[in-house]
Amino acid sequence: MIPWLADSIGFPPLGAALDDPNGLLAAGGDLAPARLLEAYRRGIFPWYSSGQPILWWSPDPRLVLFPDEFIPRRSLAKVLRNRDYEIRCDSAFETVVRACAATPRPGQDGTWIGEEIVQGYCALHRAGYAHCIETWIDGRLAGGLYGVAIGRAFYGESMFSHATDASKIAFAHLADFLREQACGIIDCQMRTSHLQSLGAREIPRSAFAALLDRLTSMPAMRGWSTLARRWSREKPQ
């Protein structure tokens, strides 16, 4: 049996998480900003399907990407140099979250991003902790991602593409920005071959939690608006 969360925002110790399914730690509670922030600071995130209670996870090992280790594939590097696009930050947060929810994914029936998730992260965005990076092509939102930033840690949540490589473009610009900001880690949560191809790797949960203790106590990253930039074949503007 996993613990059922009471009104307080506390969580069980990470070592209490189940081995099967990997990382399931608790159920219940809510998605209020205070609880979400407490969860992320400890390396815990919500993930559940329609009809289930809120389920809280902390898998071991944890897939992470250190910004200095981001490796754009040669094909992506070519796209970043040659394609016409515009990067924006936080101009359409709810639209990005809903686009992530609506994007079909191989091996998944439906989405875990229900209305409760949408409203919870929009509240976290209004509080200044959740951000989205958007790729616009020909004046239309073509792809993007959203996540949570606390101190010098960034927690990736989901991404979508309506055009080839659009989410990868957004991720590449995010990685560059986080490196400039001395961000220590990008949490990728679960292992995927796509993220591993960009340089993500697994580390033990204990090491991840120790990193978060240090990084989340550091000053918040600033300058998110500097991610708004245009890129053309001639030169960045």
C-alpha cells in the first residue's frame, strides 16, 4: 500500500517508493502550487490517468540532462542553422500545455495531461515557476515544451511538435539558455531514446536528490524573456 496524502504538503521519504511500478511514492493530495513546489524540490512529480487519484512518483534511476552535455545531432544542428523560425518564451503557456495533451504518442492510449494538470501548471506559471519555450514557423505555433524552474534546476514536463523538429528546436534553445544561466540539471523524469540521443543519462535517485538539495536553494534563474528571438537563414536577430 502506498501512503495517501493528507492536507499537509509533506511527502513520504523517497526510499519508501515502490520498486514495481518503479518510483510510485504516494497518492492523493492536490496540485496547488505549494504542493507542486514541495514535490519538485524533492524530486517528485505527479503522473496519473483519467479516473485515477493523483499519483506521485520518484523513479530510480532518474534520467537527467546536464546542460553542458547537451549534444544536438548533426541533422538538428543543420536545422538550427538553416531553418527560418522564431523562438518565444511564455507567450502561450496554456496553449502549449494543451497542445502537449492533444499530441498522440507511440505506445500511449490517451494522455496524462488532464484538465486538473492543465489548471495546476497554469497556476504554477502565474506564480512564476512554470515556463514554456515555443517554436513559431510562418507565424504559427509549430512546437514547444513546458516545465518547472526552481533555483538552478529545470524539470521538463512535456513537449509537442506540429512540424518536423519544432520541439527539438525549442529544446535546443532552452538548453543553451540554461547553460548560460548556470543551471545545474534538466530533469527528464523517464528514460526515452530521444532524450538519450541528446545527451541525457540516468543517475541514481539518491544522487539526483542530493543535487536538488543544492540547486533548488540557489537564486532563481532570470532573463527568460531573452529566449524570445528570431532566426533566419541569414543571421539571428
